[in-house]
Amino acid sequence: MADRARGRFIAGLVLIAIGAFLVTSLVTHSPQEGPFPDYVAEAGAGNACGAAGAYVSAYALALVGWTAYLLAAIVVITGLQLALSIQVSGPVMRSIGLGIIAVATPVALALLNASPASTGVAYRAEPGLGGGVVGVLLTAQLYRGVGPLGTVILVVFGVCVGAFLLAGAELAALYERWAALMGGARRALAQRLRAWRQRGPKRAEEPLDRHWRELERGPDEQPVPEDQAPAERRVVESDEARRGEPVEPEVVTRYSRGAESPEVPDDDEDELDLYEFAERLEAGDYSLPPVTLLHEFLSPEVGEDETEIRDKGRVLERTLGEFRVEARVVRVRRGPVITMYELSLAPGTKVSKVESLSDDLAIALKAPNVRIVAPLPGKNTVGIEVPNTERELVGVRELMEEAGKKAAGMAIPLFLGKDTGGNPLVLDLATCPHLLVAGATGSGKSVAISAMISSILMTRTPEQVQLLLVDPKSVEFSQYAQLPHLMCPVLSDMKKAASVLKWACKKMDERYSVLSSVGVRDLKSYNELGEEEVIRRLDPDGDAIVDDVPFHMPHIVIIVDEFGELMMVAAKEVEGSVIRLSQKARAVGIHLICATQRPSVDVITGLIKSNLPARIAFQVSSKVDSRTILDRNGAELLLGRGDMLLLPPGTSRLVRAQGSYVTEEEVEAVVQYLESQGGPQFRAELREYHAQQEGGEFSDDLYDDAVRVILESQRGSVSLLQRRLSIGYSRAARLIDMMAEAGVVGPYRGSQARRVLMSLDEWDKAHAGA
């Protein structure tokens, strides 16, 4: 490779010398010089390059006229590119364009400086005038073939085509900048129009299910093409790249910065609402929060343009070349926080050699660090992730608008952020089915948890998803204290939190018993049956048994903000409960989201990690922590503030992304909207379970009466107690559980009534003796 570079350098110097000689000869040329007999005989008298310069300049000007100056400049520029190792993109197409210009320019100059009557072979082309002999001859032939007007059209067309081929990439970049500028203007106008309309009188809300039905329209029916993100465009390498010729890398930006922003209708207010994500989904008297409660973060208008991105690509190639690694940038993808450069390595180059140069590349690019993905999954290229000079915030609203149609088919959609290509990253927690999150202080972990909770609140009702929140710090989840989705108050006592996990295991077993009795395999299938089908499958012996079975069961999401604190209080109990839930709870709709800022092996044990395949790593302090959470290095090189690595379930491929950002004002607005529809309805069974776990007996004045009702009927039915004692389901279920602990009734049997273990006489004798 060194010999090749030396040869290019020498060739460049030779071309520079030749070009300088030509330029000097042409600039100092005098009409009295040259080999033509009509001129003064003493050649070279006034030329700076002597007789040789006089002859060369005279012949050049006589042959091609003023085009000689252009050709001399091209020789100099080519020499500089070779000597300075400046890579030229698309050399074949540029050479074709240069050839077209070299032919069209003499003809154009001849048309400007000669009359059609004189364009014969005998016409004498004076040096320095028109297009020279070449221009005259070509013009004469074109005049005879296509006429004067046809000649002008062909010449203009040839010059335009040649210029486009010679500077195609630069023209494309200029067009993209112009389009981005116009798009930004349209977006600003749209925002002003929305603000003006929002100041007007509010319209009545649209009817039910508009939220999803508008999103499920086909692309032809959508009034606003929100799902057509430019970042989803795929770039295919050109034929020149496949042939191995150097090409300009394709640059794929995450947005065209407003160039493809949706148009705002002027006269149809319904169309404007669609741009704002349709806003509502109603389920009975409950309505989801409108997306307008969330902020809309605009992309900065300043930042890296394509020229800067390409310059960094050349720096990468040059730096790798200095370490004798021959590589070529074939594609560039710009994301909200990092830019991915895809490099094609020369045959025989070890990938490990590129991986060892991460620090050297960071120095050359003046970046805090770079991350090397070698090789890229499914490709024969190596990826180098370089931080952008400016970050772009990724809001939950933006993700909902771009990926709402995709999220509509998910049970529990989590809007996590955007990947390196700017594509929305949406995960269905029901398919994960559990999530492990780790990151150091200030890495964006808590904001990500808030974004996940906001995703659930914005898209799911309390009948669909219920929450259990564990907050050891007592400040992270305080805003959610009055949510209607909560099953119990936010837990800050770790002993109670450990008992919640035990209760979840108990609830898991109960749900499995119900599913088994009905003959379905998962929660989704059960909820799709409906009340009539559940009754038909159970074939009950009386209404009392059927009333014990819920006809719809919501998903339960348990979110632990600091899992390490929970493990410190009750490691054995917590680990056992987490392992049981992670192994079995997916089918019955119970899911865990565990977050920790200390991903050590005593917190994330081997058994826990093996049963939580979906993981998110934010910036950590060391490679050891990165390997603990992801089983590989990389998280220690993240940039913080939401920069993360996602390990999706069922794959070993890491996805780098910028996490979604939600402010406290947004959370407060969403919570207030939900509180206005009703406060939380805490589960009494959870409160009583806590009391039992703490060793206290939870007494009830109706306990004796309830026992007599059960013993007289010899049926351990919750609904029987509800009817006879006129009490609610929670209190009746608690009384049955107390009887089970006392040995009055047997264990839970799903849809069937509990077996009664004693008679009324036995109870009276035992009670009288006590």
C-alpha cells in the first residue's frame, strides 16, 4: 500500500508540473508567437516558458480556443488530488461529464465568436478566439446535420449534463439543503397555524375508537402521512461500489429536517386533529389522554450537514490508512445522537485490527469516544458510531405520531426512543415479557422509566393494564400516587415490596388455574373468549361457582425503580419470587420492569439474568458492569443522557438508541388528566396480604357469620358470601382466605368452589371449646 501511495504522489507532482507549464504558457501567450506562417518568426520572444511554451500555447489555442484554459486547470486539479490523496467520489461518472464538457465547450465558444457562413474547413481559427479548429469543425458538422437551433439545443444540453455528472453529489447536497430550509419554513408556519387555532373555541370530542381507527387506515386513506418516515428509506449500493470502484458514501439522515413535514390543512379541522395523533380512545366512560398534553421537541436547525459528515468519513479512511487498514466508507446513517459510518474493509484485513483502533479514531475525529460494531449483523461491513456535535431530543409524542399504527397492535407498547437511523423503537412488553434496566447516576435511567410509564398511561386503560410501583427513594414515582391504574399505593417500604412479589406469584398460580379450567394457554386468548364462552366452557353447577371467576383479567406490570435496594433487604425471597415470575408469568399477563444503578453480580444474579432476556443498558462506569448487564463490553462507551443499548428478546444483537425524553410537566399533565376521571381503586387483598406477611391477624367482624354460611351450604364460594352477607368481592375473598388458613376450607381450585373440610357441628365444638 505504501508503494501505491508513493506512486500516486509522484504522478500527482508530474501532473502539477505539466499543468503549471500549460497555465503559464497560456497566460503569457502573445499572438506574435507560434508556428503559423502569418505570425512573426521569432518564437518565444514574449512567452514566460520560452519557445516550447509559445509553440504549446499556440497549438492549444488554435485547436480548442479558450477551452485550453479549462483543460490546463483540470490537469492541475487532478495532480493536486493525487498528490494529497484526496479521494474522488464517482470517478467514472465525473470523467464522462468532463469529456462531455470538453466537447461541448469548444462548440459553444465557436457559436459565440464565429458566423455560420464562415464555419467551413477553410476557415482559419485564430488562436485565443472561439473554440479553435475543433470547435469550428464540430459546429460546421452540427449546422449541416441539425441546423442552427438544433445545434444550440444540443450544446446547452451537453453542458448541463456534463456539469451535473461532474458535480452531481454537490448539486444533490445543495438541493437537500434547500429542501430542508423550505421544510423548516413549512413547519414553522404549521406551528403558528396550530397555535392560532388552539386559541379559538374548543370543539366537541370525536366519538369512540378514533385513536386507533384513524391509525389503521391504509396509506391512501391517511390524510397526513405520519408513518412515512424518511429514516425508513433503504439505500442500495451502486454498481460502482459492487465493482470495487471508490464511490461517495450514501448519507441517510434521520429526518430531512422538516423537508417532509406533513402539510397542515387550511380549511379542515378534522385533518389537523389527525396530525395530532387522533387524540382519543374511549372505553366506556374512560378516555385516554390526548397526545397534545405532551411536548413537541423540534430538531435543531443547525448541526452537521452532509459536507461535515463526509469530511468525517474521509478522516476515518485516512486514519485507518495510517495504521495500514485499507477501508472505504460505503454508507452513513445519521441518528439523533450518533452517526453510523459503515466501512468496507479490503480483503485480508482482520476485523480485530479495526476494533483495537477505537481510541485512535476518537482522537482523529475529536470525539469523546467512538464505538465499533464489527461486523454489522447480516452485512459484510464494519460500523463505527461517532457522536454528533449536537444532540436531538426524542419525545414520546414524536414516537407516538410516527409509530402509532405499529403500537396499536401491541398489548403493552413502550416507546423507548429512536435507533441510530432515526427509526422509532417501540417494544411490546407482553412479548419481552420482562425488562431489566441498568445505568449509572445521570445516564437517563429514571427518565426512561418515566417514559415507559407514560407510554402505558397514554395508550392503555386501567381495565387493560394495572400497575404496581416500587420506589425506594420515595421521590421517583410520587407523581403517580393517584393514578387509576394503581393496584396499591406506591411502595417505598422494601419489606412490603418483597411481599408484593410473593403476592404476584400467588396471583400467577390462581390465573394459571383459571386458564387451565377454561382450556386456553394465555391471557390474550382468555380475554377474547367473553363471558358467555367462559360460562359455556366451565359448565358450572349453579351461578355461584361462575361468579367466582373473572371474565376479564388485566395485565399487571410491576416496576421496581431500584432493584438493588430490594435485593439488599430480602435477597433470597426476592430472588425466588423474581425467578418464578420471570419463568412462568408471561402467559398470565404479569410482567416485571426492574431498574438498578448498580448492575453487580450480587444484584443481578445469574439466575435472574438468564430469565430476563430483554435488557437495556445506559452508560455504566466500567466494562465489568457492561458485561454484567449485556454479557459484553460497550455500555461503558455510551454518552449518557439517554444514550442506551437495547438487547431485544430472542437475539444477541445489540441495538443502540437514544431514549425517549419526558419532562415532569408532561407527566404532571397526563396524571392530572387521568385523575380527573377518577382516583385509584386499591386492591384490598394486597393490603390484607401485607398484614398477613407482617405476622398480624387480620380480623373481621363477619368472620363467624361467614363460616356458618359456608358450613351450612358446604360450598366454599366467594359469591355465596357476597349474596348472603351483602358484602363486596374483596372482603368475601379475604374471608375465604382466612377460612383456608384456619383449615375450614381447602385450597383454591380455580373455577370450582373450595372443598369444605369440616361440618358445622365440628366448628361449634371447636368454637365452644375455645
